[in-house]
Amino acid sequence: MAAAERIAAELGFDKSCLPEVGRLLSAAAASKPRGTIAESGTGAGVGAAWLHSGLGDGARLVTVERDAELVRRAAGIFADDDRVSVLQGDWRLLERYAPFDVFFCDGGGKRDDAERVVSLLAPGGLLVMDDFTPSAGWPPRFEGDVDELRLFYLTHPALVATEVLTTPVSSAVVATRRSRD
């Protein structure tokens, strides 16, 4: 994490995941010791480093980022681990590696093609999305309006989902894909 956080600071990248979310990512990755783990939105590699910290010996991590400099720098963090691939491009590049046992959807996808995000999960696969503002009521609201994006994931018929408070002012949606029975 220290190397990724240093890169973020050097590049002025301020969108890295919080340590509270990072611990959730590490636990999620550890729960799938032989799994295929994915991240959209590598950034400086902080989220990937947290996922990597829980990565089992038989697991694989693939992460994608649009910004070439961020990709170059983040790839350097994991250069000595052949279980990790850092790709440059659109989040849809991840489709080649699906289905995912854990998918940290932090960049592209969660807003622009939510149904496709769900389709990339393996049965029993975990989906983690952060950067939500906690909502005390139902349906969840953001800035006074129903938060349709959050509602989509929390009520999707293929998912069992909940919202987890990560700090007093931030939350994450965590979901498991139902079996395809």
C-alpha cells in the first residue's frame, strides 16, 4: 500500500480508496483463495494493493485503468507477481477475464452499464462498490433524490446486497451473485 500511496501523492491523484474500504477489499480477496479478482479503475494502485494483500496463492488479480501514466506506475508495484495484470484501457477489457469471484467496481461500469457489471460475476461472486453517501431511509437517497444507482444494485434480483458503512460519511454496496439454479 505504501508504494501505491506514494505514487498517488506524487501524481496528485486523490481518488484512492479509503483504508476502511481497503480492509474490506483485502477480506473479500482472501475469501476466494483460488479466485479471479478484478478491479475497474486502478488509479495509482491503492485498491489493487489492498486486493493483493488478501490474494491467495492460486488467485489472479486483473485491474484496468484508462490513464497510461497511472497504469505504468501501478504496474511497477506488481511487476514481480505474475498473478497480477494491470491493463490500460476501458473497463470492458475485463470481460476477457470474467466471470469474477470478486469485482471491485470502482471506475467504469457501475454507472454506465450496471447490468453488464452484474453479468461479470460468477455465482457466489462478490461485488464491492464504494463512494456512496450513507442514507438512513428507504429507498436510499442522495442529495434529496432517490439514488437510482444504489437502488439498482440493492434490489437486483440476481444479487443479495447490503450497504456497509465504511466511515461516518461514506458507505459501500457489497453484493453476492445468486447461484444460477
